Amino acid sequence: MKNWSRRSFVKATLASGAALALPTIARAEGGTLADIKKRGKLVVGTEAAYEPFEFVENGQIVGYGHDVLELMAAKLGVKLEQMNLPFQGLLPGLMAHKFDFVATSVGITPERAKRFAFSEPVGVVRSVLMVRADDKSINRDLDIGGKIIGTQMGSSSQPVATEFEKELKDKTGKGYADTKLFQAYPDVSNALANKTIDVALMPSNIAAVQMKRQPNAFRIAGTIGQPKLLAWVANPNDLEIRKFINDSLESFRNDGKLAALQTKWFGAAMDTPRSGYLPDGAI
């Protein structure tokens, strides 16, 4: 998946001192809620390229994350300023206080968690098996044995498909009839619609978008692989801000606002962990 592959460059970017390469971005300055209130705006960094979490529509950043941020800004009594930047500039910019926190879909990894202050998960992405709505032959993951599966070339879904085929052969004695790789996930959906493939393997958020664009054409028949937790990130020296993010998420969860926004953007409420999500050694 294109977004995820870009993110693999974060480590190299940090090592090269990329925090100095953001001179045109106004500094958020400070690292406390008092600083934000005094400034009168909440400044966040986002890579708006992961629909429906965050993306650009008609020149504006929109999506699930944006709506949650608007609630947070209102809670503080300030305006929201959301910057759209390449992912490789976000974490260095965070460390240089270019913004108050990173509000984009960042995967929680052991290496990152030792260097940055991750919030509670704001989302979870699963590798889902999308099939045609009228195909009654596939109702669970093991039913894809002997079927033609398709996914995006070079994406995080491709190794998931490869690994699951081994499990499939062990349990059913047969793997896929064929694996077809495409340049982009929309191409995978089109191939499914025209019956070039039987199963489309893609991240759950991408599947939600495709199903929204083509109502009643597809359905989800199962999931494979491990879910990936996505969170927002605060500067490790600004733990008050992380606490604010977590407390806000809890408040919005309790009053139903979070579930309403999740239903709006993903079609259903998410089940994200509220504890035990950070790896050992995390900040």
C-alpha cells in the first residue's frame, strides 16, 4: 500500500536531520494545553492520504480524524489548524514543535513507541476478504481455497496473502487458483466486479471506501492476518498533550460521539483497545 511504504522512510529521515528541512512551517511553539489556549489554535500535522481516516476533498482536509480534531479544538475553545504534510516530515516536525501533535494514521510499532508518545488507538485496520455480493460460495476465510485472489502489488496486503496461503494449504490441502497483483486497490475492486478475480484482499478502510462507492456490489467474507492498530503521536516531552488526546477520546466514546463518527465514515463503530496496546518499553 503506497501510504505504508512511504512511512518506511521515517527512520532514515530522522537520522538525516530532516527536522531542519521544514523552515516554511510556522512553529506551534510550547508543549502544554496552556500554550495552545494562549495561542488560540490547535496545530496538528497530518498526511491526508489515507481515506477515510484523513484525505483531501475539494481542497480541504476531511475524514474521520478531522471530525475528531474539530471536537477536540471545540473542547479547548480554540480553532483547528490542520497541516497536510508528507509523512516523512511529520515525526521530525513533531520533535521540533512544528505542531502540537501528529494526527494521522500512524501504526504502533515497538521501535516508534520507544521514541514517541502514542495515544490510544484511533483506529484499527484489518486485512479483509471482499467478494461480490451475489457470490454465495465464499462465506469464510477457508472458502478461498481454489479461488483467484487479487491485491495491490507491493502493499502490506501482499505478504498477508502469501502467508495465509500456507495456512490454507495446511488446513484444506489447496491454495489459491491464482494470485493477481494490481497497481492500486481501485483496480482490485474493478477486477472483482468484472469477475477477473474471485476475492479482493485489502485493508478494511479501503474496502469500506470501495463498498460505499459501489453500494450492494460487494460484501466482506472474512479477515486474515493480524489487525494493525493506528494512533496519534505526541512529543515525548509533551505528555500532557497525550493525556488530553486520550481523555478526549474517552469522553467522546462515553457520550456516543466517537461511535457516531465511526459509523459515518466506516459504516460501523470500531472496537479498539483502551489498554495493553503499547509494546514493552513504550513511552
